[in-house]
Amino acid sequence: MTTTTARERQVRDIGPGDHACLSFADDAEQRRVVTEYVATGVANAERVLYFADRQPPSAVLGWLEAAGVDTGEAVARGRLSVVTADDSYLATGRFDSGAMVDALRREARDSTAAGFDGLRVCGDMGWALRGIPGAEHLEEYERAVDAVFREERASAICQYDARLFTPDRLAALDGCHRSSVEQRPLHSGALLKLVPTIRSGRHGLRVVGTVDNRTHRHFNAALGTARGWPGDLVVDMSALTFIDVAGLRALADTATRLGAGRHLRIEHLALALCDVVRMVGWDRTPGLSLVPDGATT
């Protein structure tokens, strides 16, 4: 079964050459990704730089220690550095995107020269919303710094809290990265995988595999969870292999239960399945919209 899109990467697969965006709306998801990414770098004898913002360095170190990382030894041996954004990105009192790109390139080269197996960077980018001078150039920075991770033995995960950034800004920033970090699936089985997504600032669900009588309960449970997310919902069917009529009805029911002002958008649904939805009249469900496979809008 296909498990990720070409752009989405599981955190365990992020490594040298990658510049990935993590859009998250849950503190536990942030902790999971940060812990796995940083701990893997320390274990791989890479040098890890972590730039903290909303969570203080002590909290990040606590996450790592709970996962079994000897942070004292890692810091003492130069494998791990956890500092605040104020002491890194904003050390001069403003954000200088060009200077930061140059600094990270030097860090990458110095790390390999010192015998580390590359550089691993992870930063909470929430500081960009504090009205810091220069923060308006954040997208320019993300596009420029991509070359560092592409050309040096280095990787990065940039974290953006979807509860803080506007949907349009989040979509623009995500587009500055060559990949995005896949969130923890709500369900992952041999027949069906259901993955939360945040795309273009909207919460959604990516459906991978088969929705039938063997997987209905997992599909319905995931849709129930998705109803609790804020705003409109997007269901991505690009990796769907089969869905029965009961599964399509569950989507229509979900749209009905979202409530006034909210919408459910089903994307990349096969044309034949769109015809089924229209034939039974579910396309007239308030708040439900279909974007057939191959359509661009």
C-alpha cells in the first residue's frame, strides 16, 4: 500500500538533503516529531541545532530525556545545542535572513569538518509572529536556506503552529519547503491508512487504501475525529483504491454534521465515484463539494 505522497515524508525518513515543513495543531504532535527527529540525529552522530520558541529549551530537553537521550552528554560533546530564537535567529534584535542563511551554511561545513556525520536543524518559527523587524522576509529566507540543506550534508524541519499562522501564510510557508512531515496516522492497517493533514491552512484527512465493510469503523472514527478540528475540512482521495457506497454516505453525513458555515471538500475522487455521489443526490448535501480526480480547482 502507498503510505505517503511524493511530498509528504515520515519523520524517520528525513535526512541529509531534506528541508521539510511541519505544520501542526497539536502540542503532542510537535513533541513527537521533534523528539524523533532530534533523537535520531544525536544517535547518528550528527550535530543537532534546535531553536526553541513557544516551548523553552528546558521543556525540549525534557522531551528528549524522557525518550532516553542523555542530553547532558550530548550537549557536553557538542552533538546537541538547544537555544531560544532570541539567542539565534534574533540575536541582533531583528531577523536578518541573509545572515542566517550564511550562518547555517557555516554550521553545516564546520560540523562535517569537526567529524560529525552532518548537521540537523529544527526550529519553532512562532517568533515570526511577534512583530520582529525583518520577519516579513521569512518566506524569502525559507526559499534561500533551502540551498544549504540541498548542497551541504544537512537537513532541517521548520515548525509552524497552524493555530497561530493564518491559512494563507501557512500555505505560502509550506510552499517554500520541498517536503512536509507526515503526521501520525489516526489509523494504519494493512487495508487502510488515515493521515491527518494541514494543507493551505486547512485541516484534512488523506485516505490511503480501501474503505469497505472491513474498514468502515476506522474510517467513521477518523471522520468523527476530523469533525472536531476547526474550520473547513479536506478529504484527499488521491491514494484511495476503493470505497463503497457506505463510505461515500459517511462523507455526506460528515458534511451534514459539520454545522453551519463549515464545508467538507472531497478532492481527487475518481470520476466514476463522483457520478455515484451525484446519482444518489449526495452532491446536494449542504457544505459538501467534490473536486474530481484531475481537476485543478
